[in-house]
Amino acid sequence: MGKKKEKPVDLNALTEEEKLKYEIAEELGLLDKVMEDGWKSLSSKETGRIGGLITKKRRQKNQK
């Protein structure tokens, strides 16, 4: 099977949820890895950490 071609990410055309995801990846120092190799290059621990922080930020936003 052929390898799926990755399209470059336009950081200006992202949904709010996607922006948050990239923002958290940057905070954790994972953005370079994601931009080079895609989300599939992250370990389950790293993706779980991103998911946990997304949930935490959403809860904080909803409480305000």
C-alpha cells in the first residue's frame, strides 16, 4: 500500500479545538515533532497528556 501524503497544516485555518490542540502541543514542547512527523509520531503518553490538558482547559472555560 502507498504511504498517505501529508498536507501542510495551515495554522490560520484551524477550528478553535484544533488551535487549542496545537497550542498545548507547543506548551509541552511537542509542536516541532508534530509538524515534522504528524500526530502519529507521538506516544500514547504524549497524546494522553494533550487530551488531559484540553479537557482541563475546557472545564476552566466552562466554569467562567
